[in-house]
Amino acid sequence: MRARRCTPLIMAAAVFGTGQHSAVGPAHVVSPAAHGQPGLRATRATPRTPWGHPDLQGFWNNGTSTPLERPVDLADKEFLTEAEWKARAEEARTRAERRPGDADADLGLAYNNVWWDRGAPLSRTSLIIDPPNGRLPPLSPQGQKRQAARAAAAAQRGPADSWVDRPLPERCLLYHAVPPLPTGYNNNYLIAQTPTYVAIRYEMLGHTRLIPIDGRPPLGPRVPQWMGSSVGRWEGDTLIVETTGYGSKTSLRFFPIDHETLRVVERFSRTSPETIDYQFTVDNPTMYSQPWTAAVPFKRATGPIYEYACHETNYSLPNVLRGHRYLEGLAEANRKEQRLK
């Protein structure tokens, strides 16, 4: 159930657009320092707003086929060679055109390259830059217990006993949350600024984050939010955004969390007219044995962003439930037939 772009966000184009947008190609092999290494700072040529803050405004894209975690076969290899990068870029470019022979696998592929917009790989082998092995840290003892309890609870239900058993993205409720990570398509973002707020519009599901930067405290745990409560501040030319207060129903697509102690610290640094160095640190002591950090470069993109028309009464959701009821009926008929033999 992946809705696509339908109607232009006229208000976004009128209110948020800066009029200074240029197309960019895929990420290529560059020096390590240009791909999310710690300590990056904005350059002297950093564009600024009329009130003096670094200007992050405009349309940006963080699409890349580089995985969150380093593949096991790459072990401790932090960067790809040029030949390895070319091979992985070609694989990502043609993946959806290589039809598998198995019908279920072919169905799981879902789309051809008309739909996919993954972007090219980075020269790094993972988005995670700390721990140095590019992998998620081990779960803490509390995290292991929490995951075991979740698995036990899930085992008591089928994958589609009700619509509430389906993933939040499939139900058009939440996709990226915080932090936003690249996916197969719709990796565009629109950033707008005032002296007291930064707004980030997500293309996927059309969420907009309103981040106060005027010194106010976060909402706190008594007012939980699907995407958490974010507050920001400037440290030099880097925007620091701290997010806490996630709701109990919040789940992230690429890694498990404990919403009660989850704290995400994001760093946005305009390193060139065409690039924002984006890093985030996940501090979740009741899930992971240590904090961990990832980096995803944002590249200047051409706007506008179009509406992502997805809603929970989309016909696909009833069809998913109907399909599972049909499979259950087949299974029951087969059991009856076996008992009669």
C-alpha cells in the first residue's frame, strides 16, 4: 500500500519555497570527510538567513541504497573501493528489473524501476559511523527482555487478525518518525525557517515537524507524540535538535526502540550550497548497550514536493485482511479434509 505523488502542495510551494533549487545526481565516491565523518562544520560560504542563521531552506533528498548497518560480508571495511562502489551502484539501479523466478518473491519485489528511487550508494559501507564496526550495538539486558516480550505477544496473534496488527506505514499512520532514514522512494524533504522555528516537511506520508528553537523545553512524557517532541538550538553553524517524548505506539522501521527512554539528537550542518551533513545519535539505554550514531548526507533537490495521498481506509488494507481470511479458510478446509481421511 504505497501511495505516490498526486496533487501539488500548492501551499508548501508558495509558503516554503525559496526559488533556489537545482537538480543533483546520485552520490558518488568521494573522500571520507565528505560523507558524514564527525567534526564537519559549515564553510565560510554558508548561505545565511536575513536574521543570521545558516540557511537550510529548500528541497533536499537523502536517498541512498547504503544500508543502516554494514553488511556482514564487509566486516570492518569502512569504505568501498571505486570498483566495489560501481558494482553496488549497478546492482541498486537494476535490482527491480531482475524478475525472480519464484512467484512469491516476484510479488514481494512489488515494483519496477519506474517506482523505485533509492539513490546510489555512498562510499561508506553503512550509515552507522559509531560503533566503528558499522553495526547496531548489542541490546542491553532490558532491551533483550523487551524484545522477547514483544515476540511472545506477537506469537499470540496472526499477522492480520485485525488492522491493528499491520505495520504503521501500511496503515498510513507513520513512516519515518525521527530520525528520518532513506527508503525505496519519496526521500524528499522541504525545510523552512523563521527566527524561532525550523519546519521539516516529509514527502513520505506528508508529515511536518515544527521544531522550536527559542529555548522552550520539550512537551515532556505527559504529552507523548507519534514523532516525539523536538526542540532545537544553534551551536555555531550547526542546528542541534533533541527529540524525546515518543508515544507508546511509535515504532521505527529499521531498529527496535523503547519509547520511554528514547532520546535522539540530530545535527544539521550546511557544508556546501548543495549539501547538508546530517547526523543523528540514538541514546536508548533500556534498549541498547551504548548510544550509536549514523550519518546521511542530504543533497539539494528540485521541487516541489507533491502530496502523498495515503489514508487508513485505503482499499489495500481491507484487501490485506480479506486475503488473510481467505488463506485461513483454505487452511481450515484442508484440516477438515485431513480429518476425514
